[in-house]
Amino acid sequence: MEEIKKKKNMSSNNNNNGIGGSNNLYMKVMSDEQMEELRQQISVYGTICDQLVQMHNSITSQQDLVGLRLGSLYCDPMMGCSGHKISARQRWTPTPLQLQLLERIFDEGNGTPTKQKIKDITNELGQHGPISETNVYNWFQNRRARSKRKQLAPTSINNINNNNNNAEPEAETELDSPKQKKTTPQSFQLQPYDYDNSSPHSLYIHSPDIGFDQLMSKIEVSGCYSSYFL
Amino acid sequence: MEEIKKKKNMSSNNNNNGIGGSNNLYMKVMSDEQMEELRQQISVYGTICDQLVQMHNSITSQQDLVGLRLGSLYCDPMMGCSGHKISARQRWTPTPLQLQLLERIFDEGNGTPTKQKIKDITNELGQHGPISETNVYNWFQNRRARSKRKQLAPTSINNINNNNNNAEPEAETELDSPKQKKTTPQSFQLQPYDYDNSSPHSLYIHSPDIGFDQLMSKIEVSGCYSSYFL
DNA sequence: ATAATATGAATGAAAG
DNA sequence: CTTTCATTCATATTAT
């Protein structure tokens, strides 16, 4: 909380005039936009690097890269090394009230909310919390899809199992869920395998210039710098 | 890596290599050296990312030889499916490289690709992985359509942000409150607004935790300010 | 902590 | 071209 406030401060009192008053005559000053751009760039780079490194680790250690969730890194202030925790995107969550309303609208059966309706809804729900048209759109989209899927879920499992269908040899070990593709198998798009099977897909293997360890250390250092902005 | 970590690290005015060394705590002011360091830092990040990506490609391209083809339908049912779940997808997914190229072509603005053009593109991209003309066609269609959906008037409530307090509930290294898991006592979280449009800010950052494909494209884009994201 | 699940969002493909 | 569907991904939440 405190931090945020500070940040605000920092970003609000930019521009070139007030600063020189005391002792910063030979300093360069950045505009808000410039600062923001810089911050974002660094932030993005930091994030990307983190994730690339993580991927690398996952792959080389043969762990299935399911996880990949870089949760949080606890950065002991004493350690100094920043973890760029960097903006965790938080996704929209409807407030109970919003949800209620959405639910109600959905039940009213109007299948397709249409553009305009979405706008209205958004506007309406905006009274109760942050929301955007996209959120509304997505919500209906998901709601519809999932409600449809529920319809053939609750029954027995082995009932379905594509019989006459060209099925999918899909190894797909277990995976009990009846989330089979009920309607269109759609497996047959004419995806031509016209590319040469014997093609050399490995042609762009060449070793990086520097080792992984070095990369890592660089990233470490970099992170510290970034923390100024983040 | 102790240096900056906190802007309150004011004790050193004569500079270590920290960035925010001045006495004026929250000033966006930088000395020449600091500026230079920053620049270098960014540059380093770029280099690191490039190389990490390259490493990744080296590694994964070998795996490609095994399976991972998109069709996945050539899995012989008779094989008993002992081969565990080769991660395969039923629908085409552009490889990072392909995506980059597509993105680039799209940005060149040559409107709707003609039949012939699509053929060419497909051919070209086929060098980097399985792809079909249909895929390319669909991609452009979607890309076009979705890029067009950028005229949402944010009539929603919180448009806030006059540039000053741009969100980022982001706290920072120190004092970072543990985990204010927002069970949302309706403290308004400013969500990332949806589709931003041509607003030069609010470009990246939105989703730090993204797939590799997107990472790749982001790297491409990070240097400039093209508003690719969505 | 770890696993499981619920759900917001992203996106290839298809329908209209 | 525009809208919708189906599927998958990522994250938040909950349960073990």
C-alpha cells in the first residue's frame, strides 16, 4: 500500500521544471510516457527471461512442462535480488452481484447477446464493479459452451466412446472425462502433409554463444536493475 | 544487487551502479551513467532472450523429430497406445517462427492476401513446420477480424488513469505485503482493460505468463512499439 | 504444499 | 466479412 502510493508520487511529479530546484541540475529527466515505456520494456524482458529460463529447466530436466506457473518468488529484502514479480495479470472476477445479474440474463434465454446488448449489460454491471464488454462477451461465451458441455457429461462414461466415428486413435491415455468431441469430429480438415517427411527439421541447431550459466547470472543482475521500475 | 532495490537507498549518492540513488526519493531523474546502464541493461535483456530462444529451439527441434506433428492422427491404433500421449494437437498451432512471419506479413498491410499469396506464404512457412493454406487463410481472417474489434468505447466505469496512476497493484520488493489474495472485499481492482487499441501504452505487460508462442512474438515486438497485442 | 477444479481468456476453425 | 463454436490455456480458488 505504501509502496503504491510512493509510486504514484513518483510518476506524477515528473516534468522537467520542478526538479531542478534543489540539486539535480545535471540530471536527465524523462517524461511519463518515456518512463512508462521503459518500465514496460524492462518488465517484459524480465518476464520473458524468467519464463524462458523456466522452460529451459523444464525441458532439460524432463519434467513435464505442465506447471510452468511461476508463482511468486519471495524475495527477501535482505537478499536484494529482485524477483521480478512483475504484474501478475489478474483476471476479471465478477462480483456476486454481477454474477447474479449475468446469470439471470442468461437464463432469460436470449441466446445471442448481440453487440448492443452486451454494451448495455456492461454498462449496467459497471454499476457494481469493474467490468468491460469483453468480460461480458467472454462470460456469455463460456457460459454457453460450458452449459452445453454439461449436458452430456453427467451420464455414464463408457456410453459414449465414439463408435461409428472415425474416432481418434489418440493415445490419450485415460482421460476419463467424457469431454469427447460430441458434435463434429472435425479431425479431418484437409491438413495436407505435403511437407516433406524427410525434411530436415533439425537444421537450425547451433549452440548459443554463451553458456546457460552465464545467461542465468546475467538475468540475475538484470533483475536488480529492473526493480527500480517495478 | 543491493543497490537499488529500494528507492530509499539514498545513502549512496555518489553512485554505485544503482539507478535511483538520489536524495529526492521519487524523482524520475537519471544521470547519464544511469541512463547508459539502463540502456545497456535493456540491450542485455534482448540478447539474453534471443539466445534463450535459440537454445529452446535447438532443444525442441530435436524432439520434433519424434512426434509432435499436428495431425497426430497417424497414431496407429494397433500400437496399443503404449506410447504415452505424445502431446499432440488436433488443431494447427503456428510455431513461433511461423507466427512471427505471419505477423510481419500482416503488418505489411497488404490487405487480404490473394489466393496466390496465400500459397506462397504457406509454402514459405512450411519450412518451419506443418501448415496448410487453409490455416493461413483462417489465420488472416481471424487476425483481421480481431484486430478490427478495437473500437470498444470503454463506457465502463473505471477508466481512470490519467496517466498517473496506472494500475499495477504491483507492489515491490520490500514491504511487499505477503499475499493479499484478493478475496476482493470490493476494493476495486483495476483490471487490465480489455482490448486497448492504439493506445501506445498498455501494450504489453498484460499477460506475463504466457505460452511460448506468444513469448516469441513478444520478443520480436518488444523493441518497437507496435501494438500487436490483441 | 499439492492436487483438483472452476472459470476468464485466447484462438483456430466454421457457420452465416 | 462477421459471428459463433469448440478447444485449450492460465490462473484463482478450494480441497486434501
